[in-house]
Amino acid sequence: MNDWKKIKQIYASEFFKYSVALLSSNAISQLIGILAYPFITRIYAPDVFGEFNWLLSIAGVLSLFSTGKYELAIVLTKSKKESIALFQLCIILNLLVFSLSFFIVSVWKPEIASWFNLKNLFSLILFIPFIILLTGIGQTLNYFFIRQKQYYTVSAYNIIQSITGSVLKCVLGIKGFFQTGLLWGTSLGQFTAIFVCVITGKSQMKGLVKINTSQIIQVAKVYSNFPKFELPYVLLNTFASNLPVLLLSFHFEMEAVGLFSLAVTIGFRPINLFTNSVYQVLFRRGSERIQNKGNLKDECFLFCKMCLFFILPFFILMLFVPDELFGTLFGQRWEGVGFYLKLLLPGLFFNIMVASLSFIPDIFFKQKTAMKIEIGYVALKIIALSFGIYCRNFDVAIITYCCVVVLMLIIKLIWYFRLIKEYELSKN
């Protein structure tokens, strides 16, 4: 009964209001994105999809350096002056990383294409710096708006990026851009979302142009744990998430990589937007509760209970969906997607809880420990994938990889609640 009373309190709370705003808008964007995939998969071949995800994985890993993860600290600031200085710091770092990556790619483009076996996407390697730039700006804007409690602007960013990207991928593919349409659609979707959010949220961005060098240097020192520990941690996490695509591409057919990539996309895409929405609200509320010495355990524990009651049954039902249905949805050449998606389901479920609560090490400044855990996580993933490569069996590689993912997510969840328990005891 107490749990149901707490659920009713959440329905009437600020947390529920902002979560609904984010989740409902994300649900609309995800619905459009998912509806687009049956068209996208009929336009683009599995090997093209594999190459696109490989290139996007490289850009995603490199984009983490563009802000030094200082954007996460924006939410934790006690004054708007500090949040503005951190915003400016992130933009400066982003421009520096963009300039360096653009120079490297421009000068050594042939060597990079040959080294990474990107001959089919040779002309698009130059887009990597621009993806880095757009990702850095988008992340910085998102966390700045969260600091200002402008959750509707953050929702608009997610919606516009998803809708624009999905539509452009389809249109460009129909127009004959079979090799480049996916990347163009993704890049232009990011640009459009940033442009619209800057225009709609400009009232909250006053003072961002005026540079205070001493203030920027000061916040860079105060929040230095983020580039020291959070950046390596997230870098390892992102690298680990992209390991199957990055590593298996060198040892197996790109068609198999493409099938697995689509399974990851349709599995993680709605879940990532869900967890990002919950994470953004919980991060803000969690940091406020820590500053005010408030209770953190009940809300986090109740969230996990709600996942078990309302989300787990859906995942169990998904295990019984026939693989042939995926061939009907995405085209016959994509029928194998169902097998890989079912392997991912346990990890996807635990990822909902872990990703939503991943702010916990940040608010307790435990980034160093988190990084050590992530190093072990990456090592286990490499061992799992290497075992499949040794067996020369793509499916064995994915099965062992999924087992490691579930194990490590459970360990992370236990650690998060141990940190919360230590905090609650320290208040007494």
C-alpha cells in the first residue's frame, strides 16, 4: 500500500509532470522513427547499413572529446553564472576539437580510408568532424536547458532530430543516394534540431555571448573531475557499446554486422530516448536532493519497481514474437534481425534501470570508481567477442557478448544502490 501511495504522490509531482512532457514527445518522435524503418530497410542494403553504423560509431567515440564531459556539470551548478561559464567552456572545447579533427581528416583522408577499410565511404570521411561538432553543440544545449528546467525545449530537440533524420533518410534514399543518404539524413537532422532549439530557447540564452575568461578557467578547475574521470568512463562506455560493430567488422561479412546493427538500433532507439528523459529529470532532482540533504533512495527504488511491474512483462512477450515477422516488417533480407533482437532483450531491460540511474556516480563524485568498473566491463566484452572470433562464429560472439552485458549491468545496479545506502546512512 505504501508503494501505491508513493506512486500517487509521483503522479502529482514535478517529476511526473516533466517526465510526461519528455516521454510523450519522445514517444511521438520514436513512433515516426520506427515507422520509417520498414521503408529505410527496403531502400538500403544490410551491408550499407553496417558501413553507416561503423562510421557513426567512430564519430560517436571521437565526439566525446568535444566537450570534455563538462556539459554534465552544468546541471550541478548552484548559480547561473557558473552554468554560463561551463556552457562557454564546452563550446570552446568543441570548436577546438572540430578544428583539429577537420585538419587531420583533410590531410590524411586517403590513409584513414585505407586503414579503416572505408573505401565505399571515402567521400564521406570528411563529415566526421561535422558530426563531432553537431553532437557536442547538441549535448551542451540539452544540459543547459535542463539546468534552466526547460524540459519542453529538450523534448523539441529530440522530436525534431528524430523526425527530420528519418524523413531525410527515406527521401534521399528514394532519390538515389544509396551510399550516402543515411549519413546525410543523420547530420541534417542534428543541424535542424539545434537551429530550431536555439531560436525557440533564445530567451534562456542571454549572457552566453559575453565571455568571462577568469570564470571559465575557474569552473574548469572546480569541475575538473569530469574530464579526468567522467570522460574516460563515458569514452570506455561508448567504445564498449560500439565494440561489436567496430571489432566484428574486420572479421565477418558486413551483411551480418548490418543485421545486428539494425537489431541494436530498433532495440536501443526507443529505450535510449526513454532512459534519457528519465535520466535528465532524475539527475536534476537528484542533485537538488543531495544539495538539500534530502531522500534519494525511495524514488530510485520505486522507479526500479515500476520497471519490473510495467516494463518487464512486455519484454517477456517479445521473446515469443516469430522471427518471420521481422522479415515482413523490414523486408526478407532483414529476417535475421529478430534473432539478434531477442538476444539483446535481457540487456535492454536492465539497461533501462542502469542508464536512467547512471547520474548517481556523478552526484556523489564517484567517477574514478565508475571508470575502474568500466575498464573491467570493456575487458570482458573484448574477451567475449574475441571468443566468437576465435570460434569463427558471428552468433557465438554475439551470445557471449550479451551474457557479459547482463552480468555487468546487474553489478552496476547493485553498486548504485550501495552508494545511495551509504549516503542515507551518512545523514543520520
